[in-house]
Amino acid sequence: MSMENFAPLMFAALVVVLLVGFPVAFSLSALGLACGFFAVEMGWFPASFMSALPLNVFGILSNELLLAIPFFTLMGAVLEKCGLAEDMLDSMGQLFGPVRGGLGYSVIIVGFILGAITGTVAGQVIAMAMISLPVMMRYGYDMRYATGVLAASGTITQLVPPSLVLIVMADQLGRSVGDMYKGAWGPSILQVLIFALYTFLVARVRPAHVPGVPRSARTLDGWALWAKCLRGIIPSAILIFAVLGSMGGLPWMEHAVATPTEAGAMGAVGALILAAIHRRLDWKLLKDSALGTMRVTAMVVFILIGSRVFSLVFQGVDGAKWVEHMLSDLPGGQIGFLLFVNVFIFFLAFFLDFFEIAFIILPLLGPVAHKLGIDLVWFGVLLCVNMQTSFMHPPFGFALFYLRGIADSLFKNGSLPRKVESRDIYLGAIPWVVMQLLLVLIVIFVPQTVTVFLDKEVEIDVDKVKIEAPVAPEDADEPDMDTDDLFKTEPAASAPGG
């Protein structure tokens, strides 16, 4: 066997191992070590190549950017458990309820707001389903629409800054987190508008599926209702703007005053303050939030270690060159590459979590995208838009699993008048997956949806740069040169601000 044929076999073995279902981190480590020892025996690289693995792993884990993950996870866990979702859904539901599709609008808006401050799909879907699903069924909402909007609105959290996915994307692609956040604002807002437009069309075509809630069902009205809405939104908005603004993650912000790690720490403190404002801050909340943060952080670290073991050996047998040659030769250039990658990621997301895709697949795709002249911030946001569909794939989507579980619990405790069938959950998810894929196509063919908020690079036309040197006097033995005037450049007329 030659080394040229081993890289494709190693990649095929990776796919098989991932489909087995054993924890990905340990599967990657075992496969990487086994292939590494085999390569040493075949003489493809020396044993000293493998001895560098511990230092390599330590170098990856010492990356300060990864410290932002536990801070943002803690922020989301605290806000998820402090009752913020319940308060927002109750007030928004009463505000929009009398309008046809009003409960759907409220779920979409609250999903967007919670996505910006919690970042957890599981907690968001469960919290919104517990509050909104019984109300939707009580007032005659179509079951498939109700389950679809609840699951889809929970997945928005993967795209809305400060998403953990975007932090990992920035780290793997070597771009700033602030730029990745700026790029994600356009698609995330567009996703909300697409969901709202679909709800509006359903209300016009099939009004019986999304009826309005009688005004008599309101427990609050007038200024008291608006005050409750603002009491939930304003403190959350302040926290979002403070966290994102400090690291330059808001549109039209050019400078950052804090690193992502510092911003995450500030966000965690802000979440504790919000929990105290809602009078939900206690030891149980702190304990549950810390345990949830520990689980997510440990999972990320072990996946990162496993992916590093595999990628080191894979590159040692020239696997990166094999991937680059294979993807660079696809017909269609950039568009062909993007379509292939997005279809590949779409199906891969049936089986893998977004962390696994980001740590395993993204390091192989990033160099090829850069070689093809694709902006890596735009590329990362595009893949993030694609990966949010992984939570909605029937029948493998995790958001559907969460919804299935909470619907069964609500039926058993008498909160739901009838059992929610799996068929309704899966069929209800299909229109929302189609809308998510529509957003993928929009981002591909209208890249301005991502780049509109990014800082524009200053371009200098090198053909118009002039270098002038002073001429020495003819009667002087040694010319007296002023080094400040030695080089003068004339900026290009086309440069922004010139």
C-alpha cells in the first residue's frame, strides 16, 4: 500500500467510525493513534513525528480564545434557568395573541432574543414548548405548525451572536470573533423575517390553523402589559449590546475594547445580575448552571483533543493535499465547491453535532476555500447557517427529540388535551427545514447578506504608488538627504476615504 492511497482510506474509516455511534472524541483518538502507528511501521514518517503529539495538543488547548466557551455557556445556562423565557413568552403571547398567528410571531421573536442571550437549543426548545405548546393547542393552533415553529425558533440560537458555533468557527478559520458576529447578523435577522413571512402566509391562506387568541384571555392590558414586555427585553438587550459591543461584534463597530474571553466573563456576571433582578438567583441555580457548563466544556475539550490526534496523522500522510486536490478540481469553481460542501455538511449533520463538524471537517475545508479566493468569514457564516438545519432533520434532529420528550411529559401531567404524534412533529418540521435551506441559497448567491456589516478593507492600487528620491546637487561631494522625504507615496484615488 502506498501513502497516496492511505489518506482516502483513513477518511473512509473516519466516516465508518463516526456512524458506529461510539463517543466521537474517543473514536477519533483511537483511529488517529492506530493509523499513526501503522504509518510509522510503513515508514511514511518517523516515530518522532508522533512524539510531538502531546505538545501539539497542549498548544491547541492553551488557546485563550477557547476560554470564551465556558463563560458564554455559563451565561446561557444561568439565563436559561432564571425564568427569563417564561416571562418573555407570557408577555409576548398576550401582546401578539389577538392577531392571527400571534402566538407564532411571539415564539419567533422570543426565540431570536433568547438565542442571543442563552445559546442553548435544548433549553430554548424545552422552555418555549412548556409555555407555548399548551396555549397553542388550547386555542386551536394546527399541531404541525405549532411543533414546527417551536423547534425552528429554538435552532435560531446557533446563528444569532454570541453563538458558541461562531466562536469555534472563528478559531478554526483564523478570523476574529467580532467579524464572525458581524457577518452573522444579516442571515440571523433574515431567518427571523422568513419565519415571520411564512406565519403571515399561513394566517392568510389557512387562518383556521393559526387563530387569534380572544382578548378576554389576557390577564394584563395597556401599560401593565407593555411594562412586563419591556421589563424582560430591555435588561436582556443591555446585556447583549454590552457583551457584543465590547468585542466589536455589533454592525458598524470598528474597534473592540475586550477579548472574547473578557466579554464572556462580563456576560456571565451580567447573567447573574439578571437572575438576581428576576429574584431567581439561588444556590440550586448556580449548581445546575455550573454542572451544565462543565459538561459542555468537557465535551468540547475532548472532541478537540480527538480531532487534533486524527488531523495530525491525516496531515502526516498528506491527507490535506488529497482533500485540496479533490475539492479544487470540482466543476463550477467556487459555486461548485460551495454546493458540494453544503450538501456534504447537510447530510453529515444528520449524524454529527456542530462541534464535531467544526473541529473535524472545517480544518480540511478552510484551506481549500481560502485557495479558491472565498472570504473565510462569509464561508464560516454560511456553514453555520447550514448546520442549524442539523437540529431540524427528520427523524434525527435533536430539536425534534427535545420537543418529543417535553410533549410526552406535558401530556402525562395533563397540560395537553391529547398526545402529540411523532408524525406531526416530523411533518411539521419539513417546511421550516426548507426555509433554512432557502437561507443557505440566499447566502451563497447574495453574499452581501453577510458582508454588509463587515468592515471594508482599504485597497491600494500599487500601480499608482510613486517613489520619489531627491536629486543630489551637482556641486556637492556628498548629497545631503532628508530621510523623511526619501519615500513619498501617493494613495490611490480609489481607496475609500482617499
